[in-house]
Amino acid sequence: MAGLEAGLDALETTATTGRTPLRQTLVGKVLPPVIAVALVLAVWQVLVWAKVTDGYKLPSPGAVWDEVAEAWVQGTLLGYIWTSVSRGLLGFLLALVIGTPLGLLVSRVKVVRAAIGPILSGLQSLPSVAWVPPAVIWLGLNDSMMYAVILLGAVPSIANGLVSGVDQVPPLFLRAGRTLGATGLRGTWHIVMPAALPGYLAGLKQGWAFSWRSLMAAEIIASSPDLGVGLGQLLENGRTVGSMPMVFLAIFLILIVGIAIDLLIFSPLERRVLRGRGLLVKG
């Protein structure tokens, strides 16, 4: 038995400390999306050559790239991105500060759950774009309106994600925590939150998605010189002037930002949580 335990310990150490070779990482994780993007561009160009529709409706990849180059030369490209990203991240952080304690309150207090739980679920299913008109009327065309729309879209998702995670905490963990003296806030911090982390992280990812969508909807509908030009406003400007290259540029930038936030923030957090639970041994 001692030899078996030693062998299992050695195997676990090797599995958790092993690193994926760089070549395997490139082949398994980098090459597939690159090939997929290349195929999409090839199909896109073939459709343009085949003239499946009018040229002003479907611009070529080269025309969109020229739009990117022009925005870069004019020094506006990074400004478009930063205007939206700064709003989105700040709004998401505000939603995180509000949604986390709200989710804990709903999950731990039965009366609050009975009163607020259905409202949170209803708000989560409500399209964020529906909040733009009342937010404009209440707050005017300013950044406060943008943040209000983001909060109304993201807070329910974050709170419900935490509620779902807390509901999946095994009761044995809670009893063990109480036995060891982890009650009240101490039990919440040391027992409930770590055990509910997978569900909470899923709620954060969904909350960011709702934040980004809400912001794009607000930027498309509400326009003002005081608000600057974000990616949503860039998309609306392209529609207004009838420039499909500008429209495609805005769409691609919105997509790229969403993917980048997921790869740089949420994917590492998810891997760390899975690795801490022994569900991910490499990478």
C-alpha cells in the first residue's frame, strides 16, 4: 500500500506539473482557428468574385482591409476600440460589485430569494436594448446612460450565476465548515464562495457577454458628440453613409474584442479553477 500511494503521488505530481510542448500548443490551439479564418476569407472572396450580390452590399476582404488601414493612418482605430472597451470593462466591474453581494443575499436568505429571485430571472431574459430608450429619457445622452444599460443587462446574469453555484454546493461542505467554526461571513468566504466558483465564473462570463451586447446596443441607438465614437457608433455611422466596408470593420472589431477578453481574462480563470479541482492537468 505504501508503494501504491507513493506511485499515485508521483503520478499526480507529474500530471499537474507537466507542460504542453510549444509545438503541440501551436498545432492544437493556434493552427485550427487560423485555418478557420483563412477558409472564411477564401469563401468570402469567392462569393465576391462570383458576384452573388451587388458590390456595395458585399465588399471584398481587401476593401475592408483598406478601411482598417485608413482608420489606422488617421489615428482613429485605437480610439474606436478604447472608447468601447473602457466603458465595457468599467461597467462590468460595477456590475460585479453589485451583482456579487446581491447573488449571495438571494442565495442565502429565503425571503429575499422568494421576493427577488423571479425578478432577476425575468430581467436576465429581457433584451438589454429595451433599456436604452428609458435610460436616455432618465439620464440623457451621456456615459451614465451607457453604464446604466450595462448594469441592467449584466447584474442579473452575475447574480443568477452565483445563485446557481451556491445551490450546487454539497451540504456536507457547509456542515464541515460549521463544525470547524466557519460560520457567517467566514463561512461564506472560505466555504461557500470557493465551492460555488464554477457557477460564479459561468455567471461572470455571461455577465460580460451581456455587458458587451448592452453597450453595443446603447452606442448604436444613442449618438451624441459628447459620447465620442465607439464601435457601436462606428457601425451606425457605416449604415448611415452606406459604407459596407465600415460596417464590416465595426463588426469585426466588436467580434475581436469579445474574443480577446475571453482569451485574456476568462479562459485563464477557467483553466485555473479546473486545474485546482483536478479537472485540468495540462496547459
